[in-house]
Amino acid sequence: MSLPDDFPADLYLPPGYDVRSVMEVDGTRVVGVQARGDMATLFADARAGMHGLGWRQTLALQRAPDGAMLSFEKGPRAAVLWLRPVAADTVQLQLQLREDMRVVAR
């Protein structure tokens, strides 16, 4: 499985990632990948990577050893990264991207 051709280049993905799932639900793109490494390192790398790509962090949560979450905004877009260990040296990262986070009043 691979990333869609139109996947944004300004989103952090860990080196050597393996795409496990790709879907779109109600305007939110969800991509699941696995990468080798430990939670603390991948959490720090994801945070630094998103900052380096111009994203502003809005939330960070670490619940060792269960997992972690990072939330970012960039213009009208919002990205949430969920990390959780699946083996001693493997972490699952789920990235949720919403292209327009503005809420339309009904």
C-alpha cells in the first residue's frame, strides 16, 4: 500500500514508514503507518518535524506506555498524530488531516 498521489508534502512521516491504511471520512483524511523505533523518540521527531514544516502545535499528550497524541494547525488545516506502540521496537502512527477546520454554522 502507498500514500495517495495528492498526499501533502508538508506532513511529517517517520523515516522507513510502512503504510498500513488510507481512508477519507467526511472531509478528514486518515493515514496509518508503522515505523521502527521507540515512542519517546518518534514523539519528539514528529513534534520537531511538524514544527519544521510550518505547523503550530495546539496540543500534546503522552500516556506512557499506552501512546501519545500531537495536534497541529496550519492555516485552515488541522492535523492530529496518534502514536502507540505495537511491539518493543515498532510504533503505529495514525495521522488525521482535515483540510478546512472551520465550522459552518447551520
